Amino acid sequence: MNKKISKKSFGDKPARSEKASRGQAGDDVNEGGNTTQARPQRKLSEYGKQLQEKQKIKQMYGVREKQFKRLFDLAARQLEGSAGTNLLIILERRLDNTLYRLKMATTRAQARQVVGHGHVLVNGKKVTIPSYLIAVNDVITLKDKVLTKEKFLENVVDKRLNVSIKVPEWLELNKDARKGVVLREPLRTDIQTPIEEHLVVELYSK
């Protein structure tokens, strides 16, 4: 005799999905149809956490492994400050990142292209190296020829420039002139993205 199927009433638990009817999500189903509890996910090791944090920083700033290690060595040799903090400050001082922070590019990757194509001037001189490190009082502008390209300005430079995103306090932006000035070196507190740079220090200290 068929079992009577009752109507679902208000407050009942929602119907289980096809996957859930074979076993709870994450459970394994053996050939006999019985469910076996899946093994808990392995906890990330300390080395795994360190590696993961390094990859996050590399991807954020668009830096390759060899260059990243070179910058870390440079940061570790500095007499003042911790190696991790110094590393982040060096990465912030890159020209491509500075252009991005000035809102003159929509992404850091786009900023690298703008610099690489020779569209950016530092103190009136063309700089085509995205990793160029800016200094206090540097003035960052676009070439005059670039300022005449309306489509480029509309789709690249002004796209983020006109968005109400705050420019970091270590930079000054003249929006109308599309010009930026470095007021001071960036500080660790200027970086809002959650980063655990001490994990990178621990990784390279092994």
C-alpha cells in the first residue's frame, strides 16, 4: 500500500535537494546507498598560510616571484622598520601603483600598461618602467599628447578619476590637470587592504 504523503505546512523544513536526499552535503554515498561522513577538510599548515599570503600580495600588486623576492631583500636590508612593513611601502611606491592610487587608471594592470606605453611623466620626464619607485615631491602627469586623446581619457584615465574614491593622504591629486604630487612616503596605516605581512617575513626567514 502506498504511503500517504502529507502536505508541507508552514514552518516545516524546506524539501531536501536531490543531492541532500542521497546524503548531507559533504557526505559520501557508498554503493549500498548508505551515507558515510566525509573527512573534515585539512587545516591549512603554517607554511600554507605563509605561502597563501605571499601569493595574495604578489597578485594584488602584480609582481612576479623573482621581483618580489628582490624587493623583500631590499626591504630587509633597510635599517628602520620591519621587513614586512618596508616591503609594503616599497610596493606602494611603485609608479604603476601610485598611478592607480591617484585614480588615473581603473586597475593596477591597466596602470602598468599606461606606464609601459610611455604615457606617464615623472617630474616632466617620461618613465616607462612600472616598478619605478617614486619619491617625496615627485610630480606625476600625463604626456601632452595623451591629454588630447578624448577616447583614451574617457575610457582609461577619467573612468575612475570621476568616481568618489578617496586618494591616500600621502598623495595630492589635481583632478582638472590630471596631475599628482607625492606629499610624503606611504605609511603602513595608509594600506586599507587586510594583509598579514609578518607571514611573508616568516616564510623567507626559513
